[in-house]
Amino acid sequence: MMAPAAWSSFSRRSASLFFAFSFANADRFGVEIGAERKSGRQPSPPRWPARLSRCRCRARGRASCVAARAPALRDSRGWCRDGQCRKRGQPRSTPESFLRRSAPARGRRRRRTDRHERGSPARLSGDTSPCRRRRPRAGADRRRKDSGVDRGWPRFRQLAITAPPAAVSKRWRTSCNARRPPACSTSAPASGVLAIAAVKAGARLRSAPISTPNRSASRRRMRRTMTRAAAEAAPCRRRQSCDHPRRRAYDLILANILARPLVRLAPDIAKLLGTGGRVILSGLLAHQEPQVKAAYAGQRLQLVRRRRLNGLVNPDLCASPYRPSDKISSGAQPPTLPLSLSGCFLQVSLKPDSTHHEADIRSHRRSNVGRASLPLLRATMKAMELDGVYVPHDDEYQNEYLPACYERSHGRPASPDPPERLSSFRSPRSCSSTAVTRCR
Amino acid sequence: MFVDGRYTLQVKHQLAPKLFEVGDFIDPGPFGWLAKQTLKDQKIGYDPRIISPDSLEKLTEAAKKAGAVLVATDPNPIDAAWTDRPAEPAVQVAPHDIKYAGESSSSKRARLGKALATRRSTPA
């Protein structure tokens, strides 16, 4: 039996959501519910999880139930005893009805799903398919296959797909506030490849529908694959609530984007990440690694491991389980927590963020560099009897590497009047370009 | 002002257009531009501390073609015009461990002394 080791560390706020999900997927996970099944006795009707601390009507978003915070007022099935919920005209929800509603639709919709499954080029692991959600036969091994463990990967139980400008942009926040499911809007092929890889590694996708603006055939195929992958693993009826960033601290964020956006997004990604969570950044060039690493180091994310492949780097960063207020003794490495809860699949737009650049230029537009300093320079040149002065280009190698031919200690002038003292080294005055100034 | 392709737009926005002419850093470049000028017996200053031997060689050649004379300046005239220059760092020097530095201070000094002895130079 797969032990739900991660349940205890779930926050109380999202406990009800998580348990609803776990219960609905109990047969898929191979989780046995209740002690009766273990002992081999006649199975009793399933119960709501014991740790469900609130009335079901409250857990489903209905407010103002008198039994919401009083366990003594609830019956064994999680409903309040005084019938407040039924008085309000709501249908009585039972574990059986909940499972029935969570099952895939039958009839025409079901057949279409099956046909789509057969025609799909990239077939995901069968045990996550909604059409295979039958109960296992008696005596069958209920242990769920997890190929990721064999390869040394952490086990990802759940994975959410969201859209990126999603994670940070105002648009995403607005859509979340409006309770609309987030959508993966750009670069769906890259997202799809990563999503498929995550599923193959044992991840469970839980996502909202995916929309791709591009109508090309490959995008349509990918959208179909992604939507199916998302739909098959999302039996949770309150889907958008499960993916709500305010309710979930993600344990895994995959980002397949450029280095600059990654650096800019570091604070936002760190906010989405839970304690002990991980960020996997793929496709960085080798020379971009230090700046990305430095940006995430400021967000309490340390490099766990990296994989280099043909000049590309995939760093795996891990959030420190310490809070910022905790004191970390010098030399002690903060331990990393195992991944087991959830994940966020993050993909940002590859479109360059021109806003910042334009604002940067606009701020300098009226600066008129040189209007004050140039007269001073000309006066100095006149005093030194110079007609022009040469200001060299900045270091080609950004002071990191100087070949022998660029060694400045050899820069003694060949002119007849060399300066007397060259021993006191001063940092070179750098200029971003070369200028030849003439005295006018 | 000679800039490469990364700054062609930025330099137009940031510099006063009536005070500076902007040229490409590669073609013609500062040396190519200087070689085509006629600057007979005019003095062009440069700071020997911030110029590489390679650049100095090219500058000398270009100035020769233009007919100008190179003058090493000390101090740099830019310093006089640099009114808003940041202060030099005043952070206390901290020695790093050998695992970060890669080479100990005594080893570096020994290497320096050996090089000076080989070249028969006198320390400044």
C-alpha cells in the first residue's frame, strides 16, 4: 500500500481539498481506506477521512453551517447532524455519490475519449487514464508503478499546469481572482514535452484546460495531448480552487525559458514554491548558469544538482526548509525535504519583456549626457595643451580574463615624455564605448 | 563616440545629439576614423594606465597616418570632467581562505619576486 506520507505536512487550509482528491483517487493510487479492508472482513461503506475537520457542506464552499467548526455536531459521513445543509435544499452528498460524480462521463463523451486515446501519438502511462479507472481485480498488485523512483527521481504525486505569465502577471492574478481556470497560453509544445516527461516520471497532472492561440496542426495535436493529460488526472470538481496559488505552495516548478526571464521571475517563483520545494530550470546555456544561480540564491534557493548536456545546463534548485527568520549556523547545510506533494508546471512567454527596456530608455531620454561634462573636459584639455584625447573601450573580457597581449603593466607610453609614476595602481576608468574627443 | 550594435539606439537617446557624433565601433572604428583625419602636429592624449599594448600600437599607427602626435597624459583629463564619480571602495580587506583564493599570499609574493629578479627590475 502506498503510504500517504505527505498528508501530515499539508496545510490545514488545503486539507479538505487534498483529502477529497485522495479519496476520489483511492483506487487509482491503491490506497486502502478504513481498517476493515485490511483485515479482510466484509468491506464497510467508505467513510469520509477522519481528519476531515469540517462539515462537508463547508468543505464544498458553503458557508455558515453551524457544524462547520464543531466535530460533535457531525455524523459519521461528515455532514452536520442538525440538517442545516439539507434545510438549505442541497442534495445529500455521500462518498459513493462523490465518487460517482468524479468518474468520467459515460456515453458519447466516454467513447470519444477512448477513440482519442487510441489515436494519440504520445500515449501516457495507462494507470492515469480515466478510462482505466476501474478497480483492480482481486489479488492484483495494488502497488502503483512508479518508474521515477527507479531512476532516482523524487516521486511527484500531483502536478499542476498553469500558465506563466500566469504565475506572475496581473492577468493571471485577475483570472485567479475571478475563479477562472488558468490557461497555458504560449509555447505549448515545450510545456507538453515537459509535462509528458513529468507524467512518465510518475507525476500526476492536475490542470485546467489549455488553450493555445496558434492554430497549426502541431499545436492542435499538442493541445489535444495536453488537455487529455490534464483532464484525465483532474477528477477534482473544484479544479480551479485546487490550482489556486494562494491555496497551494508548490513543490515542483519546471521552467523551460530563457535565462533573463528566469532571473526576473526569481522572486515570484520563490513565492510559489513551498518549503523544501524544487525548481527545475532547463535549457540554460553554460555561461548563464552563474547569474541564474545568483538570482535564486537570493531567494533561499540553493543548487542541488545540475546536468550539463552539450553546453546546456539543467540546474535543480531546492528551497531551504528554513524560514528567513531562522538562524542557520555557519557551515551547516540546510537539509532538503523529499518531494511528494504537488507541483506547478510553469512556462512563461518567450516574448521579450520590452516594457522594462523602454522605461529604461525613457528615463535617460532627456538626460543629455555630456552637456555639463564636455565643457569641463575641453577646459582641461586646453590647460594640458591637448587637441584630442582617446578614451578606450571597456575590457573585452569584463575583467575576468586578460590575455597577455592586453596586460596593462606593459602599457608604458612610447612617447618621449612618459609619466613618472606608474606604480600606484588605480582601477581603470571604464567606458562602455570608445571615444575620441577633440578640443573644439 | 564609437559604439557597437548593442548601443546604437541607446546612444542616440542618452547623448546630447549636438555634442557628439556617433560612429560604428567596427567600421570604421576609432582607429580607422582617426587615420582618415588630417591632424597635422596636433596632440592626442591617452592614459597609459588604461590602454592595452595592442590598442596603443593601432593608435600609434593611426595617429601617424593622420599626422598627429600622441601624448601620454597624467592625470587623465576625464578625471577633471568626472564630477559625479563614485567614491573608491572603503570596505575592509578580508583575506580569503586558500580554498577560495587558490593561491596563498606568500606564494604570490614569492612568484612576483622571482619574476622581478629574472627581469632585473627594481620594485617601485
